[in-house]
Amino acid sequence: MTGSPRTLAIRAGRLFDGERAVGPGMVLVQGGLITGIDTSGAPPPADSLIHDFGDGVTVMPGLIDCHVHLSLDASPQAMANVAIEDDDALLRRMELASTRALHAGITTVRDLGDRRFLSLRLRDHLAQNSIAAPRIVAAGPPLTTRGGHLAVMGGEAEGADELKAAVHMRAMRGCEVVKVMASGGATTSGSRPHDAQYGQKDLHLIVDQASEHGLSTAAHVHALTSIVDALEAGFDSLEHVTFFTAEGVASDQRLIEQISQSGTFVSLTIGSVPNSGKPPPAIAQRLEQIRANAARLCSAGAKIVLGTDAGLSPGKPHNVLPYALEALVDLGMPPDRALHAVTAVAADACGLHGLKGRLAPGAEADLIAISGDPLKEISAVHNVVAVYRDGHLVVDRRLKTETSMTA
Ligand SMILES: [Zn+2]
């Protein structure tokens, strides 16, 4: 082997670099990495391979869903199924789920709760067999109390010794994030979202242990008290953030401002496939107030990302993220900020700063091409015509065929 790999020049009428619109222009890719962005109108380097998407297309970093469950099958019985299915059957389904996400332009997913570390097995399986799939950032089974929310996934741990051991095991296995069910949840019978599962002392211990092992932390927090405790404990991301109380939903502008000033990532679980059934009653009754708080978090300048909970129910298949983006814009966020949230900000939330979520030299070339202009009309994110993973074209719905130009 001699020489360096050939440069791929991806051209489009618009580029979104993870922060703002640039272009028309060209993304240069070599060896799976972005080597340059050219908006000068100069011709591509000699001997490049050219993928020209034309003027009507936007090229941008691949989308990032910060909260999915590849092991949940998005059926009405998702929770029951994950409890009974054997590992091999579950793995096959997880592979399909990851492919489904990829085809919607989702090139990174953060799996915040699998059963028995199957997302790590999936990650190895995909890599060994060169199967195109999103980059998977994995938590393994979420830490939960005995019989607590999502205990079916096998992550029960209580008390300092068990919690320490649980974090240690996740680090040894190769997880990148520790997920904690700080409060109860709406989809586990007997669990109440407005109740805390862990107190502040336990949450502090989990954050300390995780940071000792170089792992990031994500806290599932519906309960108002759990939001306060997880924020105080220093979790990297807060999931759902619905402000549940026994009576309904709290409206606490001071806490919203505290969250926003803390720099903690706020992972909003909004959006679902239209006409896909109702959310659980506890959520449905509170939906308008949950949305109002989410809008307040957005306008207060919180570091918003999207975590769809894909897999949880029929409204949340593994390709649901584009709908969540529309929901975010519905809350009042301008399209460019919403696209920033699911690219550059989301990459940071996943511990992939500089690697994902931006069109920038040195970043991995996970890119999507969208027909239309999602910066003007966010619904264009449903029209993904091509997906690149590490510089490889893995989904191609173009009408034109690629051209090759020699010098
Ligand atoms: Zn979840």
C-alpha cells in the first residue's frame, strides 16, 4: 500500500456545520475524517471522488439521539418483551433497531439502559461484522432500586457497597456512561414518577465513583425532588426533567434558572410519531405543563439536547428523532438552534466533543444529506437522502449516481 486514501468531496447547496449555516460548499473527507470545509467555490482537490448533491440539498453532521433503548422493541409490550426474550433474539432485534435509526440519519445513539449489557455485545458484533450502524454510547443496565423502575434490565443496586461495585463493573465492561433511575418512572408498574428512588447521598456517591472511572453520568429525573438532588450531585445530564409532584407538575422558575446556569445537559423527551397512541396516563395528564416547563428551559438558555426514549412504546420507534426535532421547534426553538442541539451539543453530551456533531477538520465524517432546507422548514429532516458513517456512504437514496473526476 502506498499513498494516502483518496479524498472524497461532498458538495451541496447548503452546509450546516453543527452550529450555523455555511455554504454552498464542500466537505472534504479522507480516511473517515473530515479534513476541510470549503465554501470558496474552488474546485475539489485533484483526483477526488465527488459526491455532488446539488443545490437543493443540505449536508450536515449526522443526528444524535441522547437517550434510546435499543433493547426495547417499540411495541405496546416493550417492557414485558425485554424481560422474557433470550439474549440472541434480543441482539438480533437490537441490530435492526440500530439500522432503523441509521436510515433516518441518526449516526450516534446513547443507549441509556439495556438488558445485561447487550448493547456492548451489539457494539462488538456490529464492528466485527462491519455492519453499518450508528455509533453506540452505552450505559448498560440502568442503576435502580430493588423492584424499581426498569429493574427488569438487571441493574438493581442499593447502598454504598453495591453502588460502588455497580459503577466499577460498568467501567470494566466498557460502558461510557452511568445511568441512574433517580426517580420512579411511568412505565414500570408499582413505580411512581414523582417519588425519588435514591437520595442525595447515593447520587453523590454515584457521581464520585463514575468520575473516578472516567465515566459520565445521566440521571432519569421525573420527580421534582430528584431534579434538585441530581443537579446538586453534579450529574452531567438530566433526563426527562418533567418536574413531577404528587399533585401534578411544579412550575419553579428559580430551579429552571439554576439548571440553565449549571451547564448540565437537559435531555428533553418530547415528540413521537403522529397518531401512535397515548403516552402513559401519568404523562398524558401532565403533558401541557411538561411542555411549558420544557419551553421555559429552552428560553432560559439550558443546554438542551433530545433524548427520545426510542424503543419505549409504539410512538417511539428507533427512528423517532426527526419528530422530536419538530416538537422542539414547536416549543419555540429556532430551527438552527434545534439542529445545533441534536448535533454539536448532543455530541458534547455523549462525551464525543470534537469527534461527532460538527463539520470541522478532525471530526469523524458522520454526515447526512437532506433534501430541502431544514433551517427554514424543520420537517425537511424527514427527507434524508444519504448517510455517511466514518466517511462511508451507507445509505443512498439519490437519483443521480456519483461521478468521479480526475485531474
Ligand atoms: Zn429511558
